[in-house]
Amino acid sequence: MNWVDAVQQLRERREPGVLVTLTSVRGHAPRQPGAKLVVTADAQWGSIGGGNLEAVAVRRARELLAEGASSGGGTVETLSQELNEHADAPFGRQCCGGVTSVLLEVLPVIGSVAIVGMGHVGRELARILARHDLELHLIDGRPEFASAAALPAIDDALARVHWHLAPWPEPVLAELPAGTHLVVMTHDHGEDAAVCDAALRRESFASIGLIGSSAKWRRIEKALREWGHDPATTARITTPIGDPTVPGKEPAAIALAVATDLVRRLAAQASDRDATELHRP
């Protein structure tokens, strides 16, 4: 697998890694500038020239991952090496005679959000979230609402958008990545209840949010209890959703409030993941 495919695979698997690029060579070296290598905690793809040059870069890349620089991204580091008989060479000498510079870029584990219900608020929320670097799953049981043609405004999305036509929620919810933030806002309260029921039967969601009033929640919570969910389980659902400091009841205002809360949750999740990596033995 080449480095391009490796980066894509890591993104899809939501696995951290480091992209290593040979940026400059003065004199002689095993590879030309531009050679690339992708490194994870236990694998690597591509090459910047092998030998001590590559081994030192791989070691440093794995140190960055172990230090927890894996979730938010943005970590960039330059590493210079001399390839001669006098240079420090813990993994074997390379006497090409050149001086190299290598750039290490941490590839982040991006967040994942799923919106169930692509009505007025769902579409507005998708427009906002599409401008963020994340996995965005857009789900509806109605064909006319569950395709890219229904929302051309996100054709140039930064997010990786996945459309799901799902008359029944369970199969799609089972496919969502672990750590997904689920937002339930369908056109039907009975469907909302069914989605909440299916979501609560899985432990993989980072959060479950339900749009609606307290009266709506009382009815849905009663149904969830009848379906076997105890109070501790139904407490996993946040309702109402969104940042309460954002005023307005228009679809765009509600979407902005929900997006504000989700961006905070995604940032906190990234920090928690970094802390977990940092303290992992």
C-alpha cells in the first residue's frame, strides 16, 4: 500500500498516524526530497530511504503518538540528520555524506457526527458541520431527504459526508464509528423514540442528543422505560440540545446552537483521547 492509500485508510479507521516527508537534501542521500512515509504505533508504509535515516524518523513519529499528539492534529516537527561516519547513528551508519531534513506531521483522528432526520433543522445543521473536518453521517428514511441532491449547498464540504437512506435505524446505527455524536431530529416523534431506543442499546456513542420540548421528552422517556431502559440508561440522552445562550427558534438558529454544543463536545473528546494516549502504558 502506498502512503496516499495509507493516509486514507487511517482516516477511515479513525486511527492516528504520522506523515513523514523528506523535505530537503544537501549532498547525497538515499532518496530525493518529497519521499514520504506513514507511521502508526505498530506499522508503516512507504519509505524515505531506509537505514538510520528512516529508523530515527519512525522512532520519533511513534514518540509523538505515545505523547498523545494524535487527536487534534496540528503537531508538526522538523528533524535533521547528517549521513556520515561521524554522525550519531543508533540504528546503523549511513555514509552517503548528505544532510537531510524531515517533516513529521501528526494525522489527527477526526470526529464523527450523525444526524438522524434531514428536515429543516437537520439540513441547516449539516450546512454548518460540513465546514468542519469530520465524518458527517446524514440519515433519513425518506428518499427525497436522504441524498446529496437534497442538499447541494454542501457539495464542496470539508467534512467527509455519508448519506444513508434508512427506513429502520438499527442497521445504520450499527455501522457508525465508535465515538460518534448522534443527533436525533426526525419528522416524527415515534421515529425519534425508535431511534433513541436503538441508540441506547449500543455503548459506542459519545453522546446522544434529542431535539424537542420537555413534554415530548416525557412521552419518549415513558416509552423507553416500557421498552426496558432504566433511568440510568435514559439519562444518556441529552434533551433539549444545543447551547442555550444562542437565541432564536428559527431552524438556522437552532442548528447554530446545536452545532456550537457539538463543536465543544468534539474538542473535549479530542482532549480526552490525547489524555488516554498519554497515560496508556
